[in-house]
Amino acid sequence: AQSVTQLDSHVSVSEGTPVLLRCNYSSSYSPSLFWYVQHPNKGLQLLLKYTSAATLVKGINGFEAEFKKSETSFHLTKPSAHMSDAAEYFCVVTLRSNYQLIWGAGTKLIIKP
Amino acid sequence: DTGVSQDPRHKITKRGQNVTFRCDPISEHNRLYWYRQTLGQGPEFLTYFQNEAQLEKSRLLSDRFSAERPKGSFSTLEIQRTEQGDSAMYLCASSSGDSSYNEQFFGPGTRLTVL
């Protein structure tokens, strides 16, 4: 069975400091992994995806994530937070060619000025 | 490509009324999904179409919920006899069957408020 755990429900950082949003997954097979972002009153937007081509994945808006199979982790990072990064972030796992996405509970990122 | 669109964006209704939401997927996508999202939670999967075939509907929350995709293009989600507990954001997503990674693209959602 597949599952996703986002280790922090809220993360608060100051503008200009690094961001780390943690995600651990459980999957019996080689998964695909995604990070989606949801800004207030807006739709879900795909930030980046891991599809086994490379373990370090770069996404939009300066975000990146590293797939670590030994740690079953897919943490999201950004070197320098911007006020516009304030949003809810969801880690998602799926088996390839499977329609079903398994969602984490989300991490709310708060940026302090 | 205008992305996934949903209509209406907001719906306020009284308990017991029926409501219908529409989703227009990205034009070349043959897969369409409906989700429900409540405050502070991730999306909850409801149902899935491949072309006009509804391949998974066991997750629909009750028999008051139904979905259609008659011509394999747009889809509708209907809730009959709405209850206050149905208040939520209803999300539609689409994906290409050619993608082996199931990357889903989401619409802006329809926010339902049941009074």
C-alpha cells in the first residue's frame, strides 16, 4: 500500500532564509512523486515531479526536491524564501500508470517579513 | 491551451436542493478526475473517467453524488438533496493517457456552501 506523510503541518521562515518541507512516502513499487502548491483561493499547481530520470528534481519558482530511496523521502527545498511562496504545499505519490494520487495532509508555509 | 476550467466558481444553495458543477478538461486529455477538498485537508478522490467511461466510482461519498462525461469531453458532478456537510471545494483535474506518470492538472475549483 502507498502512503504519504508530511512531517510538519506548518512551517514558518523569514523572507530570504531557506525553506525545507519534509515528506516521507511508503510504496511497494517504484513510485512517481509530486509536489503541488495551492495559494489561497487558487487551484492546485504542479511544482515539480520525480519520475526516476534524476534524483534531484528542479521545479518552478526556484524549488527543488531530492528523491532518497534509502530514506523514503522527497523533501522540498528552496534556498531563499519569498513572500509570494506563502501557500499550502502537498506531497503526492502515485504508481506509474495508476490513476490514483495519494495525498499528504499538506504543509502550510508561512513567510515572515 | 486554456487549462482546466470549472463552472461555477462559487455556489451557495439551501439544504435539500440539487446542484450541478461542470468541468472542462484540457482538450487533449482523455482522463478526468473529481476531488473534494475541505479546509485544511488534501484533496479527496471521488471518481475518475477515461474518455466517457467512468472507471472508478466507489469513492463517491454517497448515492446522492453522481458524475457523467457523456461525450468524453466535459464532465458534470451532481449532488442531490444537499446537506450542510457537503460544503467544500470540488476540484476537477485532467491528465493525458499517454503519460505514464499520471501528472494531473487541476482546475480552480467550485466552492459549495450549503446553508
